[in-house]
Amino acid sequence: MRVVLFALSGLVSGAVAFGLLLAGWIALPLLAVTPLVVPALVAFRSAVGGLGRGEAELAARLLETEVGRPRLTSGGSGYWGRGRAVLADAAFWREQAYLLLRIVVAWPAGVVLASLIGASLWLIGLPVSYRFVNDDVGSWHVDTLQEALLVAPIGVIGLVLSFLVARGFASAWRRGAVPLLAFPSRAVEGEAGPPPGLRMHMYVTALVDAIVLVVWAAAGFGSFWPGWVIIATGLVLALRALHSLRGRLAAIGVFLVLVWALAGGGSFWPIWPLIALGIVYAVLLIVRRDRDVLEERIDVLETTRAGAVDVQESELRRIERDLHDGAQARLVALGMNLGMAEQKLADDPETARDLVAEARVGVQEALRELRDLARGIHPPVLADRGLEAAISALAHLSAVPVAVEANVPDRPPAAVETAAYFVAAEAMTNAAKHAGASRISVTVEREPSTLVVVVADDGRGGADATGSGLTGLRHRVEALDGRLTIVSPAGGGTTLRAELPCAS
């Protein structure tokens, strides 16, 4: 609401500033060849400074922007020195530039905003006023309650657009015009003056508009033709100063309303392009939201795929280590035993027989380790009999009692089934080794589009969700677009829940 009030205040401030600047710059050239020019300069400086302080206070209260008190002119030495000090005062010229912007930008913006608010309130009030007043909306005559209710929402849209216009105007004014008043006592966080190129554009626009106004005034006033120049240069400046889509669409809407006002009013035809601009803005917001969702989805996929690659690399290193330290070492020992048995077969058959027997035991150990390794990669029971049987086999081998409850009428895809198996296996291993659990429960349930695995224990809790084991599980689950949640309060046991997408 404050930004709306500030924009509307331009109607008063612009008129006062116009009268002050016009009177001052008509009087000063007339008195330039007389000694009276010095007191005129001092009086003009005092008036400009007083209005500038009032504008600074208004900006501070309504725009919530900290603006320091403008510096006053330091008195020069001697009579003529006081006049030269006024002309050399940078604050004097900056305040005049600000007041000129109040005339050529803020006053038209206030007219547009007041017109838009008035038109919107009129449309909203049509369901009541149509009975008493012969109302027309453009070329459409409203004479029934249904027609009045049909156009009333346009008024609501207009009020919303008014607020957006006021916000855009306030934001641009805060960045572009307030620094002219400033000389802040301290920097305002997040505030910065306009870039040099934009500042120069503002000065050129203000100069062109001022020249046009002076020519119009010198020609005896009359029809306000400078308005066309002012709104055209103002639109170009606004499109450059405003970087948001909302601000630029609002600037175009203001321009259309000003064109309608300068053309003599009449049927309020800008309502239709304003509605079109609102629709365009809404569509672009939807498109931007969908794009943001898509970008977020891409980020998630990149993260989960990277996690899947890490899990795969970790699994390959584990298999390599197990082969090197287990089956490969046993096979090397087996080859050495058979070689020694071959050498002693003729001379010492009894020793050769013992070596062959030892080699046979080594073969059995190597086969068992290879079976365990294959089970760790993809257990045969999972491929042959399914997830329920594979988890039941894990429960049978567990050192802690495990209760298994499974409801999986149809086998899920192989990748989902494998991920669910390893989630249950890792969670059961953690509960037995690290949690000090005395009881574990495993629940596997097939929902319409999701396979849910829940592993709960009564251990000490406090599981570290960022540990390597649980992180690997999370990467495995997220690689399938699933979700893994862990609840592990200290002393309250641990519950691990994995949700794996499983299209039917």
C-alpha cells in the first residue's frame, strides 16, 4: 500500500515541483544582469532544498529507503561569492534533477495509476451501479446483473495490476531517482545507484523532456503535445531500467494507458491489451515454473546418476579386493600344493597324498568363497525364487532373530528387486553389528507403483545417516528415482524405509 501512496503522491509533488522550477528558471534569467540575482539564487536554493528534504522524508517513509539529509550550501565569501556557492553546489543540481523526474515521470505515472485504480473500482462496482447509471464498458453496454458480474473480475485484475505497476515504479524509483536526493548518512544494504550508462540515459531523457516542456511553455502552452515525447522517452528508459518481466510488462501497460489519456480518453480501450498482457505474464510464469521444475529434475538426476556411478565403482573395488584376498590366494596355494605333490608322487607317495588332500580342502574353500562373492553380486535365490525367499534366506543366516513380512504378489523389475534386497541386507547387517539389536523386523510391501522396504530394530539408535554404508544405500535407491529415509533417535532403535518406484 505504501508504494501505491508514493506513486499517487507524484500528482501533488510533480505539480508543486513544476511550479517551483518554472518560476525559478524564469526569474533567474530575468535578474541575471542585476545584483538581485544573488538573493534570488539563495531563495531558489532554499526552496529547492526544502522541497528536496520533504521528498527525502517521503521516500524514507513510503519506500522504506534510508535517505540522508541533503547538504546545504556552504556560504561563500562576499556578496557574489554566495551566488557562486549556490551554482557550485552539486546537491542543488541533483535535487533539481530529482524534481524534474517528479514532473516528467512521477506525475504521469500518478495519473496512470489513479486512472487504473479508478477504472478498476468502477468495474468492480458495476454489479451495484448498473441499476442507477447507464454504464458502458467500451462498446459493450452493461444493463444486466450477469453482464456486470462478468466484467467485475476485470476490475479485480486491474487492482492487482495497479499494485504491480506501483511496485515496479517504486523499485525503479528507488534505484534510479532516490540516489539523486541521497548523500546517504550510511550505505543502505542491498541498494545501489544506477549504472553509469543508465544514469546518463536518465539525464538525457530528463534534458530532452525539459527542453520540450520549455518550448511548449514558450509557445503559449495550449494543447499538451509534449506528453507524446515524454511517454515515448519514458517507455524507452523504463524498458532499459527494469530487468524483470513483470516490470517491463507493467511499463508497457502504463504507456498504453497514457496514450489513451493523451488521445482524449473516451472508451477505455487499453483494458483489452492490459488483459492480454496479464495473460501473457501468467503464461510466462507457468512456463518459467515448468522450466524451473525441469531444471530441478535435471539436477536431481545428475546427482543420483553420479551417486549410482560411485556405488558401482565401490562395488567393483570390493569384488576386486575379495577376489584378490580370498579365492585368488587360495587358488595360488592350491597350485603350489599340487606342484609339490607332483614332485613327491614317485619318491614319497604318502606325503603326496596329504598334499592332494590339502588341495581338495582348498578347492572347497575357494568354491565357497566364490559362491559367497556371487551371492554378494546377485544371489541365485533372488533370481530363482524372488525377493521374499531371498530376504527369508538372509533372515535365516542372521545372528539376530529376524521377523519377515512380505506382500509382493508380482515380481518387480530386476533392478528394483536387487536394490530392495541389498537395502534389507545392509540394514540387517548394520543392526546386528553396530546397533546391538535383539530383534529385527523386515516388511516388504508392493504398492500400486512403489515397492516399500522397511527394516526396524530395537537397538541403541543414533545411526549416522552420512556414513559410507548408508550413503551407498541412498545412492543405490536414488539411482532408481527412489527415496530412502532413516529415523534413528538415540536409544530408540532405527527404522529404515526405502521407497522404490515400481511401475506395474
